[in-house]
Amino acid sequence: MLRLIYYVYARRLARDVGRRPMPCHVGIILDGNRRHGRSLGITEPRELYDLGAEKLDDVLDWCAELGIPTVTLWVFSTDNFQRPPAEVSGILGSIEAKLTALACDPAIHRRRVRVRAIGCLAMLPEPVLAAISAAERATAGYDGLELNIAVAYGGRQEIADAVRGLLKCRAATQSTLAEVIEEITPESIASHLYTAGLPDPDLIIRTSGEIRLSGFLLWQSAHSEFYFTDAPWPAFRKIDFLRAIRSFQQRRRRFGC
């Protein structure tokens, strides 16, 4: 009976959401893997994060159904490198396996999903970099849905890297310091972010009940709407996603104070 009620409610919710404009870019902070694992009695890091990796397929299905063209998932932060080595290894192993699978996933190719990794990728071990490269090469020509995997990502690090990249470009042109200072604008910095060329996120979702951004897309989220759900990432359901979209649609967006 509960499954029937869930099905009927999800159908009605999807119908209601489908009548209104969709966000063009949704960012999701994937939180709650460990808490969800503990509730199931799972403690092995690789098994924990494999559960979360499987949820990616569902999110891509939901975005495709709703016609949302861009989604960015924060899967591993620069701060996560401070966790115990066994946990870091488990997380990165799960990311590597999922990216490898995406490169040859028929659904990815059928939907023409372009996969791209964003972050301070030089911090990642070679096997993960190889998996990223394979997924990006296999989907480079696609234009159906943009999937960005934020890995080894930190918002402050991204801004610092963007400013550094801007200064290096200006130094290559032998610009004077005064000229460089004049050329530092929000637009010039944005052009050197990891997400250069992508629209800023309209909606950012964080799972597992934490009410903070933790540095996710700090620059890009200046005008984003936020939605926080108690559901841990591996247990994130379609109705949770639809509720987030509905909440976004019900808001009156104002750009400024």
C-alpha cells in the first residue's frame, strides 16, 4: 500500500512540477553517505561510497525526464583529503569505478551526456585521472546533458586558482601591473573558474540535513536558490528531488539584497 501511495504521489508531483519552468543548472552536495551506511550496518568505505555512486544514475534519469540541461555533483572536496587514508582510498576508488563505468554506459551515450570533472585535479592519484580522461574523451562531442563531477573541489581553492590563472595570462602578454589591476573584474575572474562557460546554478540542493554550503560553488552561487533535505544522499528519492524543484519554482527570484 505504501508503495502505491508513493507512486501516485510521485506521479502527481511530477505532473505539477512539469507545468512550470525548470532550473537550467542544478548543483547537488552529496552528503550523508557514512550516516546512511551506519544505519545499514555498513562500515567498509568502498561499499559505503559505492551506494552513493549508484544514485547518480537515478539523478541523471530525473534530470533527463524534466529537461534539466546541466547538473553538478560535489563528490569529493579538498578537505576530504584530511580523512583517514582508508576512507579516502574508498571514496576515490568508488569515484574511479563510476567514471570508468560512465565512459561505456549505453544510457550515457543514448542521452548524449557530456561528462566533465571540475576541481583541483592535480591533487588526484593517476588512476582517478585516467578514469576522468576516459569519461571526458568518450563524451566530449555530446550536447544532450552536461554532467559535472566536482572532485578535489574547494570553493576558495577555485577562486584562488582563477585569480592565479588570470594573472598568468596577463603576465604572458607582458602587461604592466597597473594594466593587470584594471583588468581584474568579476567577468575576467569568472572566465578562469573551473566552470567557465557553464551557466551559474539556479538551484543548489544539499542532502542529509546539513544547512550550509561548505564552500560549494562559492562564486557561482551568488544568486542561487538553496534547498536542504534530511534524506542522506544514497537514500535520496525522486520525490525528494521533485520537492526541491517545486520549492525552486515557487520562489520569486530576486537578484540582489
